[in-house]
Amino acid sequence: MKRFGKRLNTGTFGKVKHFAMTLSEVLLTVTIIGVIAALTLSALSNKINEVKNLAGLKKIYTVLNQVTMFVILDRSSPNYWGLNEYSQDASALAYSYYKPYFKVIRECSNQSGCWRYPTKFLSGKVYMRRAQFYQYMFTLVDGMNVLMNIYPKEVIQSEFGVNVSKDSVVFIVDVNGDGMPNQIGRDIFAFVLDGKEIVPSGNDNSYNCNRAASGLTCTARVINDGWKIKYY
């Protein structure tokens, strides 16, 4: 087999040794370098996307708190809003209170168009394949998709890890809009209206923030970990 290499003078005795690689060895080396480069680029791309998603998470947390402050000043305590669990009318009512303070570019109510499917749990299992009748969905000017639900307090406590005293609003936000991976705990995070303030899901219990579970309580985990995703 033809070999590639160069001749090296050994010095005193004038002998020449050949250091060479076969064609198959050259191809194998090139392949290995290509695989390493691809993995490095993939890891770098994932890290960049993670940084962007965390920046989006910080932004929406601030926005939700600011908007909620104005809504309550205008509409008084949510205790008087008459919110009923799993009701599209209740979700639409809550959205109507929030809408004047959001910069909305697209409204979908409970129809497709403002959310990417399927939505996955942190475990990889499918969470939602289609819009639910009780949801209200919309897209903000920065491209974030927002889903509003009215959940019973028991579900908010067990699934979202917030010990609310009554049924309330849950915001589920896809911080990179229609982008991938469309997975809870990666680019999708939840917030709960608890009394007069917005709190991150998992504020009281983040038990399901792990790779074998839903990830619905990961928002507080990320914040408490210094705005970092550590549950790889």
C-alpha cells in the first residue's frame, strides 16, 4: 500500500528512517478529527442556545412581575376575579386583564398557531400534542410564546410546586418561541400567580425537576442555582 511520510536523517551514521502513515490511517485520522469538531460545534451551539434561553427566562420573569403589579392595581386582588379551574372563559378573562400591559403580536386563544407541538417533559415524554380547550395562548413582540391556564390549587401544589391557597393562573412560557427543543426545563418554564405576585414554579417544592420527571418545577431551581441549568 502506498505510504505518505517524510525521510528523517538520523545523523552520525547517515541512516534514514521513514515515518509514514498508510492511506487508511490518514482517512481514520481525518474522520476522528471531523467527529471531534462536530461534537465541539454541537456542544458550543447548545451552550449558546442555553445562554439565550436563560436570558429570556430572566426577562419574562421581570415582565410578568411588572405586568402583574399593574393588573392588580387596576383589577384588585385575584381573589375577586372569579377564576374557575380548567375554564377557557376564565383563562380568557385573566388574559383580558393582562393584555393591555403586554406587547402582543399574535393571539390564538385555544387554537393552534401560538405554540409549537409536541411539547415535551424534561424526561423526553410528550406533554402536549395539541392545544387544550381551557388554554389561552399568545405571542409577545420578542417572539416568546405564552400559555395561560387556570389550574385548581391542588394541581398547582402537586405539579407546579407552589402552595397557593386557591385556584390561580399559571403561565407557561416558551422563551425561544417556535425554536427547539420545545422542552420543559430547557426552553419552557412555568410561573404561578400566588396571591398578588408571580412566583417561579417549584418555589415551594421542586421535586419533579429531574431528567426522569416532568420538569414543571425547574424554574425556581434554575433561579436558585444562580440562573444556571445544572440538571443535565
